[in-house]
Amino acid sequence: DVKVTQSSRYLVKRTGEKVFLECVQDMDHENMFWYRQDPGLGLRLIYFSYDVKMKEKGDIPEGYSVSREKKERFSLILESASTNQTSMYLCASSFKGLGSYNEQFFGPGTRLTVL
Amino acid sequence: QKEVEQNSGPLSVPEGAIASLNCTYSDRGSQSFFWYRQYSGKSPELIMSIYSNGDKEDGRFTAQLNKASQYVSLLIRDSQPSDSATYLCAAIGGTSYGKLTFGQGTILTVHP
């Protein structure tokens, strides 16, 4: 079974703090993704990576950065957390290729609260 | 402009009925389509994928794809209260290699 894990289920941080969210997958997937999910706004893509050290902006990259130094690990960084970044953060991974390879598997999510 | 749209819901069906969830997409180049189920407070879980026109069945779930009409649907037969969740439709567009575009989701409630 594909396993995607995230470093924390719940996290509380203060405004202005630097926040690291980590995601690890054990299926040798090339693609990894970070989303945030908010009520009424659905899933929104923040960043994704299709290979080690490669990254692409998603729909809402402002205020975030990412790091992918190893294939299995993809980190999301909030450089200076703000209250509007309070959200559920979801990591996902998939193989490259077409068809079934595009199935994305999600981690359990991190509910981040910024005070 | 939304690229994947789902019937807004919420949808309520009695236990044992067929629940029908619908999705349309705007990118004619979309190649693969997925249905995810998401329970409240949990992450999305893949339940069906479909790539070719027609029907694909897996247990009580049937996914239907009509590329000419740009339409994807999910039928849940013999609905159970445990099927109560938000269902997300997703597509991979022809130019969005690896990236899924998600619909807003449809909340399904199955009442005993």
C-alpha cells in the first residue's frame, strides 16, 4: 500500500514564525504535491515537484516555499506565518506518466492554526 | 473559470438507494478522471479512476465517462450511511501533466 505521512496532525504557531511541514512517501513516486483545503474553497494547489530539486508553483504559492532534497521527502515552508494561513494542509504523491500513474495518494493532513 | 464543476449538492438519499454524483470538465485534453471520497476531518481517499469512455464498475461503485459531452459521473448503488461523505471529482488536463484539477465537491448524506 502507498503510504504518505505528514510530520504533524495538528500544529499551532504564532504569527511571524517560520513553519515547516514535512511529507514523506514510501512508493518511489516522482511527483509530490502540497495543497491547502478551506471550507467553501475546495482543494487548492500550492506547489508541486516532479523530481528531486525541481519545483513548480501551483495556484496559490504566495507566502510559501518548498524544498525537495530527496525523492521521498517534500517540505512546505511558511516563511512568516500569518493568520490567513490557518488551514488544513494536505500532501499527495503520484508516479509520472499517464493513466493510472496519475493517481494521487494523500497523506493524513496537518491542521495548522496560526494565532 | 472553474475547470471541473460538480453538482453543488448537498445530496441526500435514503439507505439502499442509488446516489448519482455528476461532474463536468472544460479541458477537452483531459485524459484521466478520478473520484475521491473525503470524510469530515480526513484526507481524500481515491475510490475510482476512469480513462476510457464508458462505464467502469468496482463493487457498489460505477464511474461513467463521456468525453464527447465532457461528463463524468459516479453511481453508488445500495447506498449505506457509511457512504456519507464529500465526493471530489478530479481530472488531469492535457497540459497539466501530473497535476489534478479538483471540483468543489458534493456532500452526500445517506439517511437510514
